[in-house]
Amino acid sequence: MSRDLRIADLRITPIAFRDGPLLNAAGIHEPWALRAIVELETSDGRVGISETYGDEPMLRVLGQARALVLGLSPFDLNRMEERVHATIRPSPGAVEFELAPGSHSAKNAAKVCSSFEVAMLDLQGQILGAPIVDLLGGAVREAVPYSAYLFFKYAEHIDSPYAPDAWGEGLSPAQIVAQARRMIDLYGFRSIKLKGGVFEPAHEIACMRALYQAFPGLPLRLDPNANWSLATSIAAAPELDELLEYYEDPTPGLTGMAELAKHTRLPLATNMVITTLDEFRGGAATGAVKVLLSDHHYWGGLRVTQTLARLCALWDLGMSMHSNSHLGISLMAMTHVAASIPNLSYACDTHYPWQEEEVIQGGRIAFEQGSVRVPTTPGLGVQLDRGRLAELHAQYLSCGVRNRDDLAQMRRYDPGFSGQNPRF
Amino acid sequence: MSRDLRIADLRITPIAFRDGPLLNAAGIHEPWALRAIVELETSDGRVGISETYGDEPMLRVLGQARALVLGLSPFDLNRMEERVHATIRPSPGAVEFELAPGSHSAKNAAKVCSSFEVAMLDLQGQILGAPIVDLLGGAVREAVPYSAYLFFKYAEHIDSPYAPDAWGEGLSPAQIVAQARRMIDLYGFRSIKLKGGVFEPAHEIACMRALYQAFPGLPLRLDPNANWSLATSIAAAPELDELLEYYEDPTPGLTGMAELAKHTRLPLATNMVITTLDEFRGGAATGAVKVLLSDHHYWGGLRVTQTLARLCALWDLGMSMHSNSHLGISLMAMTHVAASIPNLSYACDTHYPWQEEEVIQGGRIAFEQGSVRVPTTPGLGVQLDRGRLAELHAQYLSCGVRNRDDLAQMRRYDPGFSGQNPRF
């Protein structure tokens, strides 16, 4: 191997891709979702890639971190983390999306570490001829299961920069069942998650019951995204008892979740009340949650996700995985790390079926029976399609979106939308 | 790389090497120290090595674990750990040495994982052409500092299977200072640890004061090995205040250490009250200790040591490293992992200067200004000397020692030696 190889260039390319009118607790997805593609190039011309958030504060922070990674060896993960944590600070006045931990600027250093780490591991794998999972201790499974991630949705965006998606409206129990059916027919998923916190709890519970009846035996999850009060969450619990494998973030805050835990036999899951190792330190022992949703993008990388997995094993928490709107580079990074973790005991979340575009060679990644096969080729196992990258970057330049704002978008549909949380 | 390589053979060779008459809380070292050399051989004839405990229960457990590693790829660290933890149990009736966590049979699975992991990482490094440290995220330092590890000692063993060592008697303050002087002259160490718990605390404190005066500015540590009562430990603290960088395991048990912590401004260090990730879970938050001594041999390997380091950073504990009598393979494994951990904030312990023999090609590893240079050659960076291995194995066969027993050995010097703990 070339021990003297150094990282000579960093390129950050913001991209925008089409995204559906998906409803959530905060509002509704805009027609364009943003990501950033990070490329680290070595002096001998190898390119390692990763995918991360594409909002303006993140782009700024990545730019600030440029000098921290240039000149390092692709093997210098520990030095990179040390430098980033010593230098990168929260952004004052950053636009944050309260319900999305990935937008929190307090996680800037962790987000940068993750972006750099994945690209550096991609380089390591290329240099060594090993898939990333082998650099993470090897795969304990050959394919990683994902769940069918359902959303309440409108048939069309309020503005129409492109033709409507093929999924149609998803509001009623029958439409949600049809959405699940289509997604399972297309991809073979063996568990189902519904993003809730959108409509009256009784309606969302009716949707879960319809799914339960339509897909007997398939594990189900509901995620009201902290949009239910503690009282509402407690009241809903008995009805959800027989329906769910876990009850994800119904109510805000660790204290609320801990109180709710006393009133339900359902395991509570979170990607909201424990979102950093520091929060884990205080939160794990409270018994508030029984399942933790990891996300390498904001926890600090694939290795930190493995640390988190060891902590979950130690504190006897189950482990699943959170997602945001993303493309195939993220999906592959998620797949490598998930394959390496014995106690990743639940199918991972992914927004991938909601995206149509891609930025990697070969186009969209295939699911086989709901799972993604763990790559055995060097590095991440996917390469940038520079033509597609240029197109998606052009979309970024022209779309006008610079920070995700589901609330403002929702107010275009409903000027009186409060955005208050918890709303039910 | 050869992804299809499989581990085809496991060889476990117990060895015995000469060891000095070193005194400790439990008694005195026997003339022979035991280790086991683990070799994993791939189908194409590559050999990965590690060094671990050589007592009979450990040899038995390693033998039981043979089937768990054969057939795996050297990259299957996660699968190996999963199998070992699922299968290897504590040994009923095992000989345990209370003060040495490495002898505890409850740690059998962790000890086996560590032995296999180091040898598998050595294989990975050889296959990939990368030093182990690069497979652990890269070195944050080019050399790893060790401390001068002083022992009270007699000039000679009670039996003399070989000529006395060159260190002479080490009982009085002046002799301890001379021992430190010799060790520092030979190896350049820049911090000093005294293994205490042997004589009256006043005498050991006098030794520390003599070291303090003889080596101004050098960080000092005293390790009474849990042989002081809580009252004794509290009473000694003010006298040690200005002398020590940390106060290691003066008194037994987490509760005792937590109580002591209220009475001293000295950071308390331990390799006795928190010795597993599970003990960390309960113990870290008590505030009983401020410095944790890792030891990959019984914590479960180099990657678990890295996890422990992240936990220490999170719980705001300093980190140092514990040792037992060992040879160069262990020293190299310690050096690789220590080089990868930013917050390994103290010089590591090592018994290495007390050993004269070696089992690796090229003989004894050199210290430069108290540090071991981190290897840049593939794998561990050291290879077995098969001639020396055969000799040390022959010594094992003839020496008669099968389980370390410092107490029985001490009673040969002093039939009335109680071995009671804490004794002072």
C-alpha cells in the first residue's frame, strides 16, 4: 500500500434532487431535497466519496474544515477526528430544523467527521482492495434489511417544477395500505414504518390497524415525531400495543418518554431524545427508550456508530437506523456499517424509495427482498457519475432552495398551519 | 487482497520465561512467568500472532475456542467476537488470582476475543500491507511513552534455577531510587510507577518522597494494589498529594474508592474496580475514579480498548494502560492501540524491563527516551523467532509452574504470610 499518499484536494458539491410532497410533523417536504457530495482526492488521483447534508450552514462548515483534512493520509481517521473536534464549533444563528437532529449545528463537528470519515474509508478500501465493511471488522450479515418507510402525502406539490410522482395521494388508511403494497411489491420490504405526527392520532392509529390487517405478521412502527403530548401518547398506547414492534418518538423530551415508558409495554424508540454520545451518557440509564436509531451522518461516522452499538449492547438497548432524504452513497455507507453490527436488530429506515434520481454510476441501487447486498468490491463499492453530479448540481443552482424549511412550505398550502409541537 | 483466505490452523504454545523476585500485595513473583503464544495460520501459509496469559485455565479455554475461529476470514472480527461471546463461558473452579483481573475466568470470552483479534489484525495487516495502527484509524503519535515500573524486590529468588538478575535488592528508599535511576538510564522513561501494597504505608510513602526528590518534575504514581484499608488510604492521601500524578487502587472496591475520592484531591486510578465494559457502565458515574487503566488482554482486544477510550472521553476520565509480565508481542499490540487513542493521556505501564528473554525475531524491543516507536511495517511489525519459541516452550515444560501463585511462593519465604487483603 502507499503509506505516503496524502489527501490533496477536497471538493464539496451541493446537489438538489426531486422529492415528493411528503407530510410530517413539521410540515411538508419541498419539491427539492438538498445533499452535499464530498470528494477527497489523493495526490495520485484516487477519489473517495461521501454524502451528507446540503443546507447552507453545513456547506459553510465543510468549507471551514477544508484545511483540517488536506495533507492527512486517508488512514489518519483518528487525527482527523481530533482536529475537527478541536476546531469546528456550532454555527451561531444557524438555520435548524427542530425535528431533524441532522440540522443541529451543535453536531457540526460530528457531521464533518462523518463526511470525511466515509470518504477516507472509501479511499482506504480502494488502496487496500477491501470493502469498507472489512475495515470495520467484517460483515455479520450478507445483506442489510430496510423497512418500507411510508408517508402521508399529497398527490402533487403546490408548485410543479416537474411532473407528479407515481405514488399518488396517501392520506386515508386505504391509500396508506396501497402505498405500502406498492413499496413492498417494488422492493420486497419485510417491515413497515409510518411517519406520523401529521393527522389526528385516531386517524393514524386507524392507518396502523389497516396495515396490520393488510400485512399480517409484518413488524410495524409508527413515528409521530414528537408531535403528540404525553397524555395523547399514553392514551394511544393501549390501541397500539398489539400493532407495533416499537413506538418511535411519540412525545418530546427524555422526561416525557420516560414517563410514557411507565404506561406502555411497547418498546419506545428514538432518534430525537438521544442523538449524541453525550446524550446517551445521561439518557440511556433512565429507561426512557429501549431502541436507539443510529444515523452515521450526525453521530460522527461509521466507527462512532459501532461504538454506539457497543453501548447499546451494554445498556441492553435494541438498535435500528434513522434516515433522511438521501441517495445511494449514503445508502451504501449505511449498508456497510449496518452489516458490521451484530446487534443492529431491526430493519433500517431509508427514504431511498422516495427518490428517483441518482448520482452514482449504474443508477439506482437494487433491493432484494427488502435488503441491500453488502458490497464486496473495494471501498464503498459505488462511484460518482460525474454527468449526473453536474445535472444535480445544476438543479441545486436553479431550484432556489438553500435550507430545508418544511414549515414555510406547509404554510403555502395552509397559511394558518401553526407548526406548534406537540400539536396533538 | 485475498478475500477468500481462511484461517486454517490455530496453534497455542505455552511458554515460560525468567522473572525476578518482585514483591506485590499478593506475595512474590515465582522464578518463571507464563504466557501463551497464539498463532493463526491461513490456508496460504501466512501466520498472525498474539500473546496472552499462559495459565492452565486460559490454555484450556483457548483450546475450547479453536473451532470458533477456524474457517473464518482474518477480516471476520465481528463474527469471531459474536461466536466467542455466544460460546465461551467462565470456567467453574478456575484458579484465579484475586488482584489480577487478567486471571478472572468471568473474562474468558473477552480474553479469547483479544487473543484472536490481535492475531487476525496481524494477518489483515500482512495481507493489506498496512501496520495494525492504520487499521485502527491511524496513529495520533509516532511513539508511545511507557513509565518506569518499579517493584520492591529481593536480590534473589528462594530457589535458583538460574543466576540472579542484575537489579539487586530493592527494599529501601535508596534502593528504590537506584532501581529507578538504572531503569531510566537504560530506557529513558519520563514517569515512574511504584508497585506498592507490600510494606507499611509509611515506608512506601518514604520511597515516593525519595523518588520525588531524586527525580524532580517526573510524574510519579503509587499502586498499593488495594492492599490499604479505606482509613489507611485516606490517612496517606495528604502526604501523597504533592508527590503523585495519580493514586492507583489504594483500597478495594468501588465503594471504598468513591469514599476515598471525597477525601483527596488526587485523581484516583484503577485497573481493579472497573475491569469490564459492564463494570464501566455502573462505575463510571460514581466519580470513584478519574483515570482508567486499560488492558487489551482482558478488556477484549484493541477495538474494545478504543471503545473504552471513547467512553473515557465521554465520562471525562483520563486513560492509562495496565500491564502484566509480558514479552514483545504484547508490547507491540499495546503500542499499536495506544498510538491510535488521542486521550491515552498517561504513559503506559509495562513490565517489559523486568524480562530478559524474547520470542520475536531481532530480540528485545528498544525504548527511545522511554517510548516505543510505532511500527510502520505490515501487521504487528514483529515476527516469531521459532528457535526462541521452542526454547521458551521447553522452559514451560520443565519449570513446573502451571498457574501463577504469588501467595504460595511468598509462604516459602515467610510461612506466616497471611495474604490477607487489605493488609494495611
